[in-house]
Amino acid sequence: MTAIDPARLAEELEANEEVLQALAANGDIAELPRTIDVHFKGAQDDIENLAEDAQGLGFRFIDFGEFEDGDWAADLQVDGPVTRDALKALITRALEIEISHGVEFDGWGCAAETGSDQ
């Protein structure tokens, strides 16, 4: 398998810092598990193949989307914490999926998890 570009991984991890800071500002406790949305985009066939393979890759397939430029998107979910180590593992896996499925990792997102039931 083709190796992940270390510069690309570093770039993605750096981009995480803004998201982590925003979550922390909202009272997030990074160690608490929650649903994390993970997005990929690409050609329709590649996205459909990814959706079919999602469960075997450790994700839940949620929905397709379509961009104006004709690219398709797959919205996947996984449960886990958003610590830096957990996100590094998640992003590494997402970049491996980019390579194996010919799609583009298009980011992740989640709600802040404060530990309260509000």
C-alpha cells in the first residue's frame, strides 16, 4: 500500500488544533466518546464503493451528497474521543482510505461533549 504523505498528515493535524480549541471553548471534554462525522468526496463510483466498504473500515455510512462540480460525497460516522492521539489515528485511517479508495478526505466534525445531559 502507498504510504501516507507525512506533510499532508501534519497539515491535517495542524488544522485540527483550531477545531479542538473551539470545542474546548465550548466546555468539551476531549476524552469523552461521541459521534464523529467524517466526510469524503470524489467520483460517484469511488464514493459508492467507499459507502459499501464503510462498515468493514470501522465506520457507519450515513448519507450521500452531491457537489455542484459533479463530485459526490459520503458522510460516515464513528464513535470515539477527540483527543489528539485519537484524532491522529482517525486522520491516519482517513488518509489511508483516500489512497485505497481514490477519494478525498474532506474533514471531520462533532458536537462538544461536556459530560452534562443538557
